[in-house]
Amino acid sequence: MRDSVRNFFVMIELELRRLRHDRTELYFRAVQPILWIVIFGPVMSGIRAIPTGNIPYTDFITPGVLIQSTTFLCIFYGLMMVWERDSGILKKLLVTPASRYATVIGRSMASGIRAIFQGLIVIPVALIMSVKFIPNPAYFISAFVIIFLASGGFAAISILAASFMKTRERFMGIGQAIIMPLFFASNALYPVQIMPQILKDFSAFNPLSYVVDAVRGLLITGDLTNLPIDLAAIAIFDVILFILASVSFKRIIE
Amino acid sequence: METAVDVKNLVKVYNHKTRALDGIDLRLESGIAFALLGPNGAGKTTLMRILTTQLRPTTGEAYVFGLNVDREGGKVRRLISYVPQEMSVWTDISGYENLLIYAKIFGIPSHERKQIIDDSLKSMGLSQVANTLVKAYSGGMVRRLEIACAMLIKPKIMFLDEPTIGLDPSAKKVVWETLTSFKKEYGVTVFFNTHYMDEADLYSDRIAIIDKGKIVIQGTANELKRSVGGETISFDLAGNSINETIIQKIRGLTSVRDVMANSTELNIISENAETTLVEAMEILRIENIPLEKISIMKPTLDDVFLKYAGSRLETTGRISEVTHTRDMIRRG
């Protein structure tokens, strides 16, 4: 158990060290959410077609596109797991004293570090676009903790998918196929209320919706009534995915 | 002597059809260097992956220092270190950081960490590039870093899958000299797979040849070579023939297995060419047989391999293939 906890923190440290040497990926990945905030948001708010309550449309979508980009990042983090299988890193990690479950969960959670840094790049751009955040550091920190926790689950999705996809090329395709439905069938760009019933039902099972809802509450609206449900949903999502990823991990190494 | 590895009738079948290991029996004492030689697909890597608890055997049992690799994997992993054939370091951090991450994973106490890492880097000749990103390392430097990593903890047994593949001769020598002194100093058992006959010959105490999932022969390098047939001494008789009495005399010498003669050549097959040579020379001198030249031919591990695995071990193509793959991975 102690080995496993230690392994978890070492994986986080590894990610920090990687980022210290090279953050190019994060800068390029920030382009997409920045485009949503700088172009899509202002253009759409001009037509006032989407009911977002009292808050401006750009403010409304900022948490959504931020979470979309961190989710993207985490899903593609699975690519790195595939890469590590092709190389010997995964084999060597499996021969260390930590359990293989700790390795899976540790590697997944480490993607959360990247997600946090991604957020830190996007937020200043949102500030420049005069998005109004709730001026409460505790809320701000909580939002990032939630992003971190949810990231592990999304990375685990990619580990699960990677265990079925034996080549990188196939995985690139499946990555897109997972992320876009999650994004469009969520409350990231529009409130769930205006969706057709079938999408509303889907959204109830969409982890992305819960994450966006929690982060939007903490950063933009200050409405925390759904927060306990969101947190519970994220926790359940993480646990289920960690279990599935750990079980399917066997396929990756054989 | 403690038993380091004990394998009993080990079978591994992949996907219900590919029989990678077909009844392996192997027993190794601790503190030795053991080389497993075999052609591609013979099962070398599979055996190593089972012993390092990555794969479960289909049937049969394997023990490392008395611990069952299947049921007591966690305990086994505390005793071993492992260098896979493929590249196993992170290229986007420095060499020092790679070792630091592994030192932490292995739970080396913080006050010892720096010293241990510096020592490993130094013994592998990497101190100069410790803080350079691994991306910028040559293939040989990467391999040395991987071995340094396996030396961080003082394992009871080290598993090395093709440890020196793609290294130039001088780097190879450095690696083996370090491994040999490491083995001596800490009593570490070294278990390695290799394609290099010379490496198995020079640096191992015991060799096994594996082919089609079975161990076809095992023993020390000398035992294996002797098993192929003796060493041959050839005398060029400069056109003089020798009579049957002389042949009988030579046949009577200790270590001599067989003698063949014709008008131009005398061939003696012996278990120990050097001593037989002295004795045979003496007989020929007494009988006044003039000699033009003498040559000794000893069987090599290559001959051993040819006899038991039925083919020569093709190394060149295979090595360039692995090096190429490693390079591709390194460049990302």
C-alpha cells in the first residue's frame, strides 16, 4: 500500500518534470479553447440565440471549452501509454514493487497535472476577453481540484480504449470518436434544457456535463446547489473507469 | 549454495495456439552469470517476462529465490531488477531525473538517493551527461542509462534482455566490466538473454541454449564446446606417411578420442588439445616424422549452437533491426 501511494506521487512528479522541460504541447492545445473564447463566444453572443440566464455567452462557455480541452488532453494521454507499451517503460514499471493497479491509477491521475497547466494558460486569455470569474480563491482552487480529479477518469478511458487498439493510428481515430460526442452532448456550449429529450437523457450519463457544471458553478455563476451531485458523479465515474482500466490493462501488457 | 532460479516444466501458450515455452526446466545457483542463447522466437523473452512476473505461466512453476513468481509476484519484484529489450527510459527528462524517478519508485531513502544515483551514473560513464535530456543521448548511452537504472537497488538477481544490443565494442566492454564487478561486490545473480556468442562465452558462468520453447542443452561454455566433439589437432606431414604403430601410440594417450591419418595429414581429436599436442609431438619426434605445420581447431559456441539448435545464430540482421526500432522510438 505504501509503495502504491508513493508510486502515485512519483508519477505526478514525473509529469511535472516533463512539463518543466517541454510545455509546447500545452501551448498548442490551448489554441482551440482560446479560439472558442475569442471568436466563437463573442460571435454567438451577438445573436443571443442561446438562453444562458444573466451571464454573457462567452462567460458561459469558458468552463465548457476549458474542460473540453483538458478532456482532450487526458484522452490523448492514453496515446502515451500505448507509446510506453511499444517501448519498454511499461514493462519496467510493472516489474517494480508497486502493484499494477497503482501504476494504472498513478499514470492516469498524472494527466491531471497537464490539465491544470492547460487551464492556467487558458484562464488569462478569458480574463483579457473580460470573462468575469467569481473573485474567490477558494472557489478557484476547488475548480482546479475538480479538473484534476476528473482528468484521471478521462485518462483511464483512453487506457481502456488503448487496450483494444493495438496501433497508434487506430487510436487517434477512436480518440476523436470518444471526445466529440461527449463534448456536443454536454452542457459545455449550451444549457441541457434546450436539448432534444434523447440528448438530455444521454447528458445525464455524460461525465463531462457534471464536470462542466461543477466548474461553471465555482468559476462563473457561484451557484453551488448541484455541487454535491456533480462531485458524486465524478467520483463514481473515476472509480468505475479505474476498475475497468486496471482490468483491461492486462491486455495491454500481454 | 542458494537456488536463484528454479523452473519446473514451464509452459506458456499465447492465445491458445502459439506455444512459446514448451516445458522448460532450469535451475540456477545464486551469484552466477547465466546466459540464455537462442534464435528469434525461441522463447527467451517470454521466459524472462514470466520470471519477472509480467506474464503468468500457462502451466508449470517458476521460483525466484524460493518465491513463486505467479503467487508471490509482489515479493519477487522486491528482489529483482530488469532491463527490457526495448527502450525503457523517458526521453523528455534528463538521465539524472530518470534515475531519480526510479530511485523513488524503489523507495530508496532520500538521504542515500543522490549518492547512489551519482555512483550508478559514474560506473556507467554517464556523469558528464547526467543533466542532459535523454533525447540527445546516443543509443549506447541510453542502454548504459538503463543498466545504471537496474543497478540502483542492489537486487538479488538482475534480468537483462539483450543488454548490449547495438553497443559498440568498447561500450560493450565497459558495460560488462561494470556488471561483473557489481556482481562480485554484491553477490548479484545475473540472468541475461543474448545473441552475442562471445558475450555468453566471456561473461557467463553457465549457458543454456533454447530453441522452439525448449532448453536443448545447458552447462558451462567449456562443457558445451566439448559436447560438440573434441578439439582437433592437424599435422601437415609434408608428404610422409606414418605407420599404424605410431597411430596406436597416439591413440593410447589420455584425452585422445580419435586419430585419423592419410599420406599428407594426421588429425587427432582430443578433449584437451594443448596437452595432447605436447605428448603427440614427443612421439612424432622419437619416430623421426618431419612436420611442416600444425594447427589446432577448437569448437566455438557457434558450433554448439549449430549442433543443438540446428542453425547458425543470425545476428547481424537482427541487431540492426532492433537498433533501428530503438532509434525510431527514441526520436518519437
